[in-house]
Amino acid sequence: MSDEESPEQRDENFSIPLPPPTFEFLIISLRAQAEMQLGLMQLGEEKPKPELPLARHTIDLMGVLLEKTKGNLTLAEQRLLENSLTELRFRFVQISEEAAREAPKAATGGASAQNS
């Protein structure tokens, strides 16, 4: 955007008003991103496939935020970040275990289909 645009012109570039850029919004955005990468958000009819390396990276980034902001957050911000990390880490382990259980089934299912 150029400096010459008026506030009205800038507002026309967005179809919905954007929320204020807060720490809480950053955490919620990262959490939603990780949930999508874990396959927990379904936008269509097909169940999304988890992208575990991407999810782990996003969760690790949130862990870095927790460490680097220690002592500088409000109680509400700290709880939001800690609770989000706890839940995402738990879900990551659950989904990783499910994927590990399904991998042998897919391998044997694929082998028996090839033998037919």
C-alpha cells in the first residue's frame, strides 16, 4: 500500500474487519494453524490428512514463545499459551500414535491388493 492511500481506500481492500493485533490473537492463530496441520479442522467432506512435521514445527514455535516471553505476559496470556500448548502436545501424541497404528494396516492392505 502506498502512503498516499486514504483510510477509506485501505478499508476497501479487506472484506471483513480485522481483529486488533494482540498477543492472544497471535496464539489463537498459531493454535488454529497447528489444529489444521493435525487434521483436526475439517473444511470439506473429506477428512484431512495430518501433516505431523508441520504441526510439530508450529507447536515448537509456540514453545519458543512461551520460553522467550516468560515473566512478560499477563496471567490470561500465559494461561492461554500454556493451555494451548498442553492440548496441542496431547493431540499431537494421540494423532502420531493413530498414524503409527494405521501405517502397518495400509502397508498390508496395499500388499494384499497388489497380490490379487
